[in-house]
Amino acid sequence: NDVNLNRQNMANWTIECADRYLAVLYDYLHKLLYQYHVLQADETTVEVSKDGRAAGSKSYMWIYRTGKSYEEAIVLYEYQKDRKEDHPEEFLKDFQGVCVTDGYQAYHSLEEKTPGLTIAGCWAHARRKYADAQKAIKDEKERKGTLAYDALKQIGAIYKLDNDLAELTPAQRQHRRQLELKPLVDAYFVWVKKHQSEVLPKSQTGKAFAYSVNQERYLRVFLEDGEVPLDNNATESTLRGFCIGRHNWKLIDTIRGARSSAIIYSITETAKANDLKVYEYVEYLLTEIPKHEDDTNRDFLEDLLPWSPNLPEQCRKSNKYEVK
């Protein structure tokens, strides 16, 4: 239609929408995040062009989400220039509960200095180490009978049994985990420690053994709490959308743009996690939030939450939150 919009204008409008309107919902969701007993966290790299550092310097998008067992999901991204533990420490400063993460030491250090915070490990990461060892063996017949193969069978049995408990209440799940899963987990760690000396420490299997031994304390946490998932896959799945985007746009121009991107990804991924139509939901937010721009009371945001029964029907993919 002979309307030419340059990239800079569109970027500025997007940043302004995030900062002026969507940020209020982001901050509200951040406070709500603390009300959940189990969270999950991860981080991924991003390059920001104008951040005052050499070209190619790594920045990070940290991601925090509610545990995958909760019907109401919150997904929040936060941009930071580095991977220091200060960032999750600040973001989770008012949180008490369990946070599921990978084996990154920053999370473990955070647990040590944060009363009321427990870090749980990720069994998918433990499994992946053995899968990598198997991939190094080209002949599939040779893979059977290896220590990595045996480890994968044991972890697979743990997963199968835990998946069978998915429909139980947290209390029921915790009881069954203690009764049925704990013996499998105990046997796995006894087996790992027995065979660890049989492989070279720097081999793929040796690294897999070391990971499990070093992470044992954190990998056992799920046994004590029926709300804690076995792995951090839900967070990694949520990160996938950002990683696909990063593959296409390569880098973000400014720090302000990176922070606005974090807000926008948070709102859209939270919408997706709650089975909403992203375009319709964001359009509705940008229609309603400006009406309250001068309000000091943020109670109006309750009606804009992804699980609010007051959302218009066109925002929903399903009627999971319909009031009956």
C-alpha cells in the first residue's frame, strides 16, 4: 500500500510497547512467580551489538518458569550481560522453594547462601551424557553391553516409572517415589560408583559418571517432593522459540532492545504455555493496558492474566479456564 516502514521505526515501536505497556504485566508476573513452590531455570547465549564490549561478546538470556506440573504457567526471560550468579540471586531474592536447574555451579552457590531455596538436578542432563557416549560408537551392535548402554537402561527405567505417576497428586507421587523409585535411584548410584574406576575420566562415559556422582545430591531431590519434576526439559522446550529466533536474527542491536525482547518473549511464551492465541492475546493487552496507564493500583492486571476467566474468548485456543 505504498507505506514504507523502516526497520528502525518498527524496532523503536516494539521497544516502546514493551517498556511502556507490557513491562507492567511482566513485573506483575514476576511477583506471582514467588507464590509457586517449584520453579525451573536455565539460560542461553545472545549477542548484543552495542553493549560496550568487543564484537562477538556473549550476553545471556536467563529464563525462569513455574514447575511443569502447574496448570497455570509463568515464563519469564531476563537479559544480562554475563552469566554470574548475582543475576538469579537477585531475580529469585523473594523466592522460597525448589528450583530445578542443570549442573551449573552458579545455581548451587545460590542455594548455599539463600535460606529456603533448594536446587534440584536434571536427570535429562545425566542421561544426555551417556547418550553422547553412545553416539561416539558408530556400530550399533557394539553399543549394547557398554557401561553407557547399561546406564541408559537404568535411567530409562526411572523415567518410565515416574511417567506412570504423572496423574497422581503430589502427595501420592512423593509416596510412590519413595516406595518404588528410590530403590532404582539408590541402585543406579551404587552401580555408577562401582564402575567409575573402570573408564578413563576424560572419556565420554567417564564424564557421564562424574556428572552423576557430582550431581547426586541434586538429582535425588525429586524423590522428596512430589511437585518436583524429574528434569528441566520444560524450560529447555520454552527456550527453543528464542533459539529459533536467534538463528534468524543473529543478534540484538542494543541493551534496551535486549531487555524489551526479554519482556516480549516472556509475554508470548507465557501465553503459549497457557494455550492462548499469541497475536490475539497481545493485541488485547495493548488495547486494555493503556486504559490504566495512570493507575497506581495494579489490580486490573488480574483480569489480563493468561488464565483469567475474564479474557475474551478469541484469545483462547481452548476453554480450559472456562467458568462452569
